[in-house]
Amino acid sequence: MKRPCWALLALSSFLICPLTSATRPRYGGTLTVDLTSTWIVFSEIEALTPLIVETLVRINERGDPEPNLAVAWQHDADRKRWRFSLKPKVTFHDGEPLNATAAAPALLAALKKRYGDVRVTAGGQTVVIQSERAMPDLLSELARPATAVFRQTEKLPLVGTGPFRVTNWEPGRRLTLSAFDDYWNGHAFLDSVIVNLGSSRTSADVFDIPFSPARRILPERTRVWSSAARELIALQTAGIDPQLARALALSIDRGPMVNVLTQRKGEAAFGLLPQWLSGYAFLFTATPDVAHARQMLSQLRLSPLTLSYPPNDSFARSVADRVALNARDAGMNLQPTPSLNGNIRLVRWKLESRDAANELTRFFAMLGLPERPDSLYDAERAVLEEGRLIPLLYLPAVYGIGPRVHGWDAAQKHDPFVLHLENVWVEP
């Protein structure tokens, strides 16, 4: 018998509705996040503080600055004096309005670390930042979480303007956030977020998966999400013969590090900045050449060297052991040691922004070099040719995402540095 059309329509509606309701965003609920790291102060919670505090400027997915808490800015011809107009009708989590007077103290304290003689003056909704020297990279600096606008009170350690406010803070144990009802950019889907610190559990809605020799067993239906590369692992070789450093670089085989140590989540690094940030990292790609390394080392008077790595960092130790193995194949005696003062140091360098010039400037400061010239590629190539830094791996941030979490990929799409939870939602 032929089924009536109305019956087919009813049946199709019945089948479609559950699927639609399962994928339609909903308000409410609590997201639990378990992080293996233990933080005592807020400034260390790099991925979460932007949920609470905001910056005047942000860097979009194209790497260009765009307004955030500031709606517009102007500067003089020398870029020594900048004038920012603040967004109106924005309030802090305690109800106080955002104005220049409230924003100036945090901005001044942060900018003095970058520009020693900087001055910040306030008037109404206008902030003026000026210095005796040019500040061409000020917009990138103002987009960093370290230059966010915030206030502190006796009761609250961090009062910001972001989509979530702090409702409970237990240093080293737990951070509880609640959606800010008066957020200027719309209410978050979640009611609250509970972040457990120093936890190695995998039962939360979201949990980080640190790089470690020990493999974690993930719960059923958990999916693994990785950000773009945001951390560089490299060897700092200042103080040793440049030819020895170049020979060491030639001896290193990054393939097993990527395939085994990072379980194919990391990338081989040959430059300071990853490809997604610089656009030219592929130009530095090279293959190991142990024979050439041996030839170079045969011209040197070799003595035992130490390769130091951060204590209590099991992944860094695994990388150091692999480097030492490659070095021995080339005829170099390199002994890994958990300290901070070896002849060669294994360093972990976290990127902070999507501005390639700003990140390269930070690298140069770390190496004690003058600020970058106009050509980023030429500046980076010069450092690499000197052998002062030997890149090894780029690492992403990796998280396990539980089955009731939705909207995660879209929320994190354009920013590898911050957990954007304001557009994430959960099933009951």
C-alpha cells in the first residue's frame, strides 16, 4: 500500500527534529576544563585570560590590527604619539564604566616593559600614548594579552571587560568563571566555566594533552583538536664555535622527533617562525647530512659538551636524548643534563601573536641582537646561518574535546593562542 504523503512528511519531521536540536546552539550549562599546568598568578594563564580581559587592539586572521576596545586611532608622522578613542558603553565586571582614566594604569605598567620612557595620559574616552622614540609596532604590542585593560579590587584579583568574569579563584587549584551578562559584544552561550588546574584527568569536557613520552588513554568518543603551531623547541648555542653549531645542525634528524616524540602532532622546524606565520619558513627546509657534519667536525678540536634541558620536563628530555644520539653519529660527544647552564641549551619559546615582525623582534631580544631590519626573511636567515639558534620542532596546543561540546572548531578557527569559549556550547 502506498503511504500517504502526510504520513511521510510526519515521519521525516520526526527523524529530522532530533538531529536539528542536537546541532542548534543553546544557552546555559557549565563547561569543565582540566589543565595539567598549575598556575599561581593570573598572568600565567595565557590561553584563558583573554576570556576575562581585553585589549585595545586585536590581530585578525590576516595578521592586520583591527579595533577591539579602541574604536579608532591616530598617530603622528614619527609614530611617537598615538591617540586612541575607546569604545563607548563598555563596563567592567564590577559595573564601573570603561574610560581612559580606568584604562591608563594597566596600559602604562605593561608598556613600560617595552618602551621605558613611555607616557600614558587620559581624558574622557581618549588615551594618548607617547614616547621620545618611535613606536612603529605599538599596535602589535597593544594586541598582546600582556597589555590588556584591567582593574584590581580587594575582593577580585582581575576585573576585566571580557565575556566571562571571575567568580572564584583558588591559586594552583581552580578557576571559576561566569558569563558576564552586560558584555558589550553579546552574551556567551555558556553560563559558567570551571577550570581545574594541575589535573591529569581526561574526564572533563575539555582537557589539554601535553607532549610527553607517556601516551594517554582517551575516553570513548573524545576527539583530539590541535591548534596551529605556537611553540618552538630549539637549541641555543651561544658561546660555542659557529662551525661546531653548524655541524650539529646538519647531524639532526627531525623526522623521528615528529613521528615518534610528537606522535605526528608537531612539525619539523628549520626556521624561527612557523610557515603559517611567516609565509617563507619552507625556504629554510634542509635534510640531515651526517657525512658533511663529520667532515666539518674533523677540522675542529672537540671536547665533551653538555646539552641542558629544563628540569622536570620529560618531553624536553626526550628531544635532548634524540639530539645527543644524532650528535654521536656525527662524532660529537654531547651529554644531556637537566640544568640551565649547559654549553648548549634546549629552549622552549612560545609565540604570543599573529604578527610576524613582532615575534621576530622578541626572538632578537632573547638572543641579545639589535632590532630586526626591514626584511624579516633576511634577518631570520642571518640568525640561522650564524648557528646561534637551531630550530627543532614546532608544537601546537593539543586538547581532548568531549562529545557534548559543540562549536569548538569554529570558535578556535582564527586564533591559536586563546581558548575562545564565548561561542562554545554544551548539551545538557
